[in-house]
Amino acid sequence: MVGISGWGAYVPMYRVKGEDIAEHWGADPTTCHSLGVPEKSVAGPEEDSVTMAWEASQNAIARAQIDPSKIGMVFIGSESKPYAVKPSATILADALGIAPHTMAVDAEFACRAGSEGLRHALSMVDHGTVEAALIIGSDTAQGAPGDVLEYTAASGAAAFVVSKENVVAKLIDATTYVSDTPDFWRRDGSPYPRHGEGFTGEPAYFHHLVSAIKELMERNNITPNDVTYFVPHQPNARFPLKLAKMLKFPKEKVLPGLTTAKIGNTYNASAFMGMTRVLDIAKPGDIILMAPFGSGAGADAYLFEVTDRIEEVKELAPPTDAYLDRKIYIDYGMYLRFRNKIKKLVR
């Protein structure tokens, strides 16, 4: 039995309201509400994707009840690394007491990079290549000032320990669907990503997720009635609900994992954080379908079954809602300063 043995999340305490962003650009103040994202989380001036990943990982390791030195792979997926050329995984491995005898991997695949690590980890642990693996999705998500992405691009991290011991959510099956669909990209040297508006929903998000999820469900002969929680990628709060309707999942199965409605799109942590929130409330025997998506483009679909052990470890680390609900509001000017969008003039 291979699966998730520990989970954890982290969300910065700072929030900026979408209406504040709109006001400063003379935009329609209802835009953020039409996306279902009234406010978003903002990393503080001393936070980045590595510091956030560290705390999420601490929570996951605590629940896994594992000696960090037994973790044979540290894998971080992020599109907002603090260093252009220097691995984040080695920083985390050292800081968490995992190094030196471990693999350390940094990956990019837009919002699906962390999910790539999860697929690798499940396979490697299952085949005995490593005893356990730590997988993290973490981003201080980027959006150009005034761009529509600025309403949703948020900050957060989520982490999982994968092993065969102390499993709380055992893997049933997983599928992947990829293609070259240029819906979102950032050229080398460009400070902010660009996106093709006409490609974002179809043929990117919906086509890839529907394809991966349908294959998974058909292969395992299951229907939406067999699934307790549905946790897809969440670029906004509107898309997951539309996807659920397309696949005939009741919205009640989506809402428990819909963190974007509270803090925005945390990119590599988006579906992962929805999963951590669901694990916080899941019961033994629950079936969870998690489906991350990454622009460029690709989607994974995972089917997990919750085990009896989950009740023993929930209280060993803070629940995701503890981070979602703590808030300090900042204005748009402070947001620009925190995210280094105001550059000092060097004479």
C-alpha cells in the first residue's frame, strides 16, 4: 500500500482585496467577485516559496511521524523560485534535517510541477527506490500590475509525505494527459507571465482535466456517486464549479476543497492545498479525486482512499483553515512593496 502518510499547508497572513486592486487601475470593481476571488493571500517581505515550503513540510512530516533522514527524495514544484540558478530543494533538505543522503529536485510545469513530483514519488516508493519522499507545491504567484491575473495570483504552499508506512490516503490509481497548448507562458528575463485569454478555459484547463479525469474514472469503473470529495486545480473559484458540472459532480463535493475562494490561486499549491483541507475533515473510507492542472499544458488525476489512521494524526499539525482564516489586510501600495513590484531607482 503506497500513498500519502502526512500532509501540511501554509498560507501567509497578509491579504489584499480585489476591489482595492481594481480601484487603483480604474477597473470594474466587480471583476474579482465574478471570478469568485474577493481577496488573495500575499507573501510578506521576508517570505518566499522556500520559506513557505519549509513550514508546510514541517506540518506534513509531523503528521507522517517519520524520521526526516528516512526521506529519500525532496521534490519542490514552483514557478516563483527565489533563485534563478540555485536549487530550492537542497535548502529545504538541509533545513528539515533530510540531507545529505537524499535526491533533491526542483521542477517547473506551471501549476502542475508539484504534481509531477507526486507521480514520481508514488512510483518510486511503490518500487522501493526510496523509502519515503517529500513533495511540495509552493508559489508566490506572479501577475503583472493591472493584469487580470493580479486579482487571483496568490501565495501559499502545500506538502505531502509519500510512503508505504502510516498511510492516511492510499493510492488507487492515477492518470496524466498532456499536450502543447500555449495558454500561459513567461519568457526568460520577463518579470511576469503572459496568457492567451482564448486558450485559458478551452482548450487548456477544461480539455486536459476532463480528459485525465474521464480516463481515470472509466479505468476504475467509478462514477461521481462513488467519490466523496472532488479537488481539481483552482485558477479561480468559477472554473472548478463549471468543471464539476461538466463531469456531473455535485458542487457539494467540490466546495470543501475550494480554497481559491478564500485566498486566490496559489498555483502549484492550488489543488494540493485543496487536498490538505479535505484531508483535515476526511473520514476513513472516503474516496478523494484530486486533479492538478498546469498550463502549457497537462493534467493529472489521482484517486485516493482514506484509511483509519487519519483520525490519529489530524491534530499533530495546524489544519489548513487555521492559515486560511488568519488575516491582516494591506492596501495595494503595501502589496506592491511586499512583492517587490516597486523598484528603487539606482543613480
